[in-house]
Amino acid sequence: MRTKSVTLADVARALGVSSNAVSLALRGKEGVSEALRERIMAKAREMNYVSQGPAQGCILALIPYRFTGAENALYRSTFYHHVCFQMESYAASRGCQLIISSVQPADEAALRVPQLLSTVPFTGIITVGNLSREYCRMILSQGLPYVMADQYYDDVPACSVVTANTSGAYLLTSHLIEKGHKSIQFFGMAFRTSSLEDRWIGYKRAMFRHGLRPQDNLLLHSSSVDTDDSVLIPQALDELDELPTAFVCGHDNTAQTLIRALAARGLSCPRDFSVVGFDNIQTSDVQSLNLTTYSTPKNTIAEKAVDLVLEGHNRAPQRIQLYGDVIYRGSVRDIR
């Protein structure tokens, strides 16, 4: 006789809590206290609960080494670290193991297939962040379900999950215009990643729709991954004929570097210029800037990427754009 599987509802009834609380605890999400989470996990183990996700196996998550190395503590502690952690937790709730592996620059350049693919029967692959177009094509050619998280290429027909970057930058730029700003500069390497390019497009769209002229600059056209913003931003500022009243920055850390560079010239935000960022980075030094920004939906990106991999080859490739929220803070001055 077949034994009936233990369900979330069974665990919930045994503890006298809701099924939603059990789901949140087992998925590692917020919404339950740590004490309750421990009780739920202990009861689930006691009852031999097994996630009833539609797929079992392993998912390979690949991330560029430059976003994981010791020299990049900012990224390790923020966006990509958060996305990878949430993917790992959510995959476990779906009955899968997520294995995270960094891609070394030499392997990316040589288009080397990850060694793990020859030793582990993976269910699918997720790439996180900015890997080269050629490398992503190579991953797609492996024949496994493949999803790009926080990246896409128009000519690589794979599923992708990204922030609604164009809409986010449009809203931020429109906010500056509503506050009376007309001379607005975009600061970000628009041709380095699809996310930055889409944010640049959102900035331009808002400027055009309000009858304003988008402004050009040196930083916009740089695609260097080796030169730090702290070098490029002062150079871009030197190139400007006149300081704009406001800046739309492609990342919060770009906004941070810009504010510091202008502070070294005796200018302060928002007294002398306004700034908006992107990503809502939670490090203390960025938060201290009181930066108006766009909060990216990190958890939802991670979970949707896992869902798409587990759906396998059952759907045509699609690009999913997920909306975040504008976080209004004190870095924008009203000059109307």
C-alpha cells in the first residue's frame, strides 16, 4: 500500500499554524519569526516532509568571477549575493539543489564548458549577471533548459528575467523633471550591460517626452570592465562644459562615487546638484547618502528564474521584466 505524502497542510495542522507560515519558513522567506521557523523546520523533519515541487535534481548557477572575488566585496554583499542566496533557498523549496559556480575570465574568454556539466546531471542552468554574448550562446548550445537572470541579449534566444530597467529609469528621470530639473545628465556605462543600456533608454525616453534634450558624456560610452568608476567619473566631469542640476546614475554605487567626486570639488548634494541611483543598495555607506533610487525585485528575479528552469522546454523563450519601486529620499532638491 502506498504511503500518503506529508503535505504543507499536514505540518501546519500539527503545529497549529497556517500553511502560508510553513511555506514561508521552509522557503527561507521573511514573514515568520526565527523561533517559529525553527519549530516548523524541526516538525517538517520529524514528519519526513519532502517538498512536492514538480522537478527534482540539480540546477547550475553560473556567475562571473568578478562579482564574487574578494576584491568585489560590495557586489558580494548586495545584489548578486542576494539573488544567488534566494535562488538556492527557493530551489530547495521546489525539491532541487542549486549549485553556484563562478566563471573565471579565462574560461569565459575561451568558451570553456563548466567542468561540473560532465559530472552532475543538471536539470538546467541559470547565468547571473553579465557574461559575454558568446559564452551565453555556448551555454544555450548545451541543450539544457537555460535562463539568464539580470541579463539578456536580443540575439540569444533564451529565457531571461530582469528588472523593468527602462521603466525604472523613466520614473526616476520624470521625478527629477517634476521637481523642476531640465539639465539632467545620465551617468552610467550604457554599453557595458543590458541593464545599464535599458536604464539609459528610460532616461532618454523621459527627457524626450518632456521636450528636453538628453545629454552626452564620456562615461556613457565607456564599456571598460577594468577601469574603476572612481577614475572614469572625474574624467567625465572634467569633460562637461557646465554642471547639470541633476544626475541619473546607472547604479547606486555610481551615484556614491559621483557624490564623492563632486564633494572633493566643494559641491554638496542636494544643495548644489540632485542625484538619483538604481538598485537600492543596503550597505551603510550608501544608505547614509539618503539616495532616491529604484529598488530592484531581487527575490522575485531569483524565484522566477528557478521556476522557468523547472518548466524546462515546455515554453518558447521569453523575457520577463519585473517591476520594483521608486524609493523617494532626500537626494533630490525641488528647484521649481
